[in-house]
Amino acid sequence: MSAADRIQPLADRVVVKALEEGEQMRGGLYIPDTAKEKPQEGEIVAVGPGKLSDDGVRVPMEVSPGNRVLYGKYSGTEVTVDGDQYLILRESDILAIVSA
């Protein structure tokens, strides 16, 4: 069982695996990890059941596992499970679904 299978988000939260960007050299200079931009694109690995509305009806999620999404630079909470880093964020923090 992979780490992604062991994380089950609650309500309207999703678990995202950030997509790695290639090593960047600008003007022949190496950019250290601390100076790099945080990734803003990732793949959804797990989704919660959806948010409950005020009248108790479950609102289904618009995203599903496998979707590539764009999210805000400082959105969500970073977690590490079995050495892999994931981001847990609310569905409302997702800006767009990227089509293949």
C-alpha cells in the first residue's frame, strides 16, 4: 500500500503531489533549493467525500484523483508520509484543472 493510498482527506480537502520542475540554470548560475519558486502545479492523489451544505446535503467534489491542477503558491499544508511530500488543501484553493 503506497503512502498516497493511506492518506484519506476529510470533507472538501484534497491531497496533491507537487510536480517536480526541472533543474534550472539562469545565466550559468545554479539556483539553490531555498531560492526556487514553490511549485504551483500538481496531481491529485486523493479527494475527500465533499463538503456538507447548510441543509446537510453532501456537495460532490469537482476534482478527482489523477487530475492535474493549479493552486495558489502558499495554499495548503505540506506533509511528509513515508518520505514523500504531499500538499493537503481545500478544493476552493484549487485555481484550475489542467487538461492533458
